[in-house]
Amino acid sequence: MTPAIQLVLTIAGPLLGVAGTVPYIVATVRRRTRPRLVTWLTWCMLTAVAGAASLSSHDYPSAAFSLVGTLATGLVLLAGLGFGDRSFGWLDGVCLAVVAAGFVLWRTLHLPDIAVLGSCVIDFVGLVPTLVHSWREPREETALTYALVALGGLCSTAAAWGTWTVPALAYPVYVAASMGGCWLILVVRRQFRRPVAEPLEAAPEAA
């Protein structure tokens, strides 16, 4: 891969990730989408940890993708404070507790590989409530957001291809797979949960 192509992919990955949040924020403000606030808070924290870990090991495409993701998820979280799903269950509490524990372990052990892998695992745990929500209420999520973020993950993966390290590849590969999975769930479920058209009123009989 030439340096020019790698630079284009490095820039494209984060840009697609940010672009994906724009329709999500708009749909949230218009009350067509109800983000699960605890999931987006978890993502915001985890992208910060993964980005810092990748940056510390000089894996810049992955670091750029993760840190820009911190900004994007933070913006969604702010938009959702007024209109989002504020429900908080035991699984949500476990997710946030594990995020905090993973951050402490990373800062204590100074092992970026563990930090990034841990972020992926914890991210998936935090994603579960949104996966459930997407399955139950597919029209309360924005499919385009997940498609663009997944594409951004693929671009960042391609930019780091050949650098066979965990901090370089683990997070963008995970994002591409998990967000692509969310998009697929929404697309499929919407086909099975089409709104039923109301029956037309019968014409009044002639007198």
C-alpha cells in the first residue's frame, strides 16, 4: 500500500465515523431515534481508552479512528440527554463497572494490547442493550449511522493492514464487525415489522 492511499484511508475512517453520527443526532433531536444513553456513554469512555492505548504504541490510524469516535459518541450522548432512553438496568451497571476496572488495569499495567482487547470485549457487553433495543424496536434506531461507522472501521483496518499488532487492528476490525451487525439487524427486522396500514373507512351507503 502506498503512503498516499494509507493517508486517505486513515482520514476516511474517522470522517465516516463522524458522518455516521450526524443523521443519528438529527433523528434524536427530531425524536425519531431514542439512543440508549448508557450504551453511548460506554462507547465514549471505551473509544477514549482504546485511542489512548493505540496512540501510546504509535498505531496512528487506529488511534485517530478511536479518538474521533470519542468526540462523535460524546455528541450523540449530549443530544440524547433530552430525548434518549434513560433506562438503567443491572447489565448497564455491570458494563460501566467493567469499563472503569479495565481503565484502572490498563493504567496500572501499561499494556496497550490488553487495554485495546479489553475495550473490544467491554464494548460488546455495552452494545448488548442497543442490540436488544434494535431487535425489539428497529424503527427507534438509525441504520445509516451503523453502516457509516462500520465502513469507517473497514477504512481504518485497511489503513493499518500489514501492521500486525493488536493496538493497530483490534478495535477497527471489531467496530466494522459489530456496527455492521447492528446495521444488518435493523435492516432485517424492519422488513418483518413494517407498520400495518390502517383499513380504509367504508364508503357510506347511498340513501
